[in-house]
Amino acid sequence: MRPSFQLRPARLYDAAELHALQQPFVAQGLLLPRSPRYLCENIRDYVVAVAPEGRLAGGGALHFLDGDVAEIQSLAVAPRFRGAGLGSRLVAALLASAREHQAWKVFALTHAPEFFFRLGFTRTVMAELPQKLTHDCLGCPKLANCQQVPVIADVFALRLPAAGAAAQSGLLAEQPWEAAV
Ligand SMILES: CC(C)(COP(=O)(O)OP(=O)(O)OC[C@H]1O[C@@H](n2cnc3c(N)ncnc32)[C@H](O)[C@@H]1OP(=O)(O)O)[C@@H](O)C(=O)NCCC(=O)NCCS
């Protein structure tokens, strides 16, 4: 039987475990490093997936930029829980949050573009993301050799890929996001 996961907004007490969850992917160059302090300061961006035994199985953030643009950041699922649809459910929850906040363009810079393509994202170019370029990329030491692929979704047009899954997670039942899905 597939384990059931609870998706919920992150709380401050999740910061240390989120940090530990992200570290192996940071070491592999898949995620940017986020300090525990950064995670606390930005904890409202994060949604977490909690495994039946209470440990964090995954998490991800939706970070708002200017205008109607938001970025999915730090999406991670613990290796032992991969392939069970958890990453897709986390993205669905983040997209529901984007809708709630009327962020209609959601993008990600990722080493896993195929994962996002399956969810309705398309490839874009950095020139289409001036908010990201000027806020973050220009100061990044990896800029000249960035291997991340920019992907984007028009949230208004997107058929939420796993809205059902997000609702099943229990997250939407306790959030005003339900109304937006
Ligand atoms: C990307 C990630 C979050 C996906 O989590 P997950 O829970 O395994 O995702 P799902 O189970 O919802 O996968 C849905 C589909 O995408 C595919 N997929 C998952 N990860 C993938 C990846 N890295 N590259 C390409 N396809 C991937 C799966 O094979 C699955 O396809 P299937 O249904 O045909 O088997 C997870 O692999 C991860 O934590 N990767 C390391 C960190 C990372 O690269 N994050 C993205 C940065 S934005």
C-alpha cells in the first residue's frame, strides 16, 4: 500500500529538517544552498510533505517576484519517497498558492526540466525572466556556466496537473487555496 503523506504549509520548526532534506541535493549541485536562517526568514514560501512517521518527505517553495511572477524554488523529495507522485503534488500545491495570490506566471530554474514538462511547463529563455536575472542571476558566481534550464507555466491557462492529488493531500481542505483550484 502506498504511504499517505500530509501536505501542509511549513512552520518555523520545519526549518532544520528542511535544511537537512536539501543538503544532499545542494552537494550534487541540484539545489542552491539555503541557510537555516534563510529558511526561517522565508518559511511562508514553503510547503512540506510529511511522511506517516512524521518526518519530512519533501518540500518546495513558491517565491514571489515583482508583477505577477513567482518562482518555484528548492523542490526536493527524499530519495526513498521518489516516484510516488510527491514532487507533482508539491508542485500542484505551489501552483494553487500562485493562483490564490494571482501570480499568473510561475517559473523554475531546474536540472529536471522533463519533470516540469510533464506538469505542463514549457522551456523558456532567461531573457523572458528579467526579474530573476536582475535580482539573483547577475550576482551568481555560476552565471557564466549555468546549467539550469528555465521552465515556465502560465498558471491561468494551465490545467492544474494534480489538483486532485493536492486535494487528496489534505492541504487544500484546510487552506483557502481550495477556492482557487
Ligand atoms: C524532481 C523531484 C522533486 C521529483 O520528485 P518525485 O516525487 O520523484 O516526482 P513524481 O513522483 O511526482 O514524478 C513524476 C514523474 O516525473 C519523473 N521525474 C521525477 N524526477 C525526475 C527528474 N529528476 N528528471 C526527469 N523526470 C523526473 C518521474 O519519473 C515521474 O514519471 P513517471 O510517472 O513516468 O514515473 C525529485 O526527483 C528531486 O527531489 N530531485 C532532486 C532535486 C531537484 O532536482 N529538484 C528540482 C529543482 S527545481
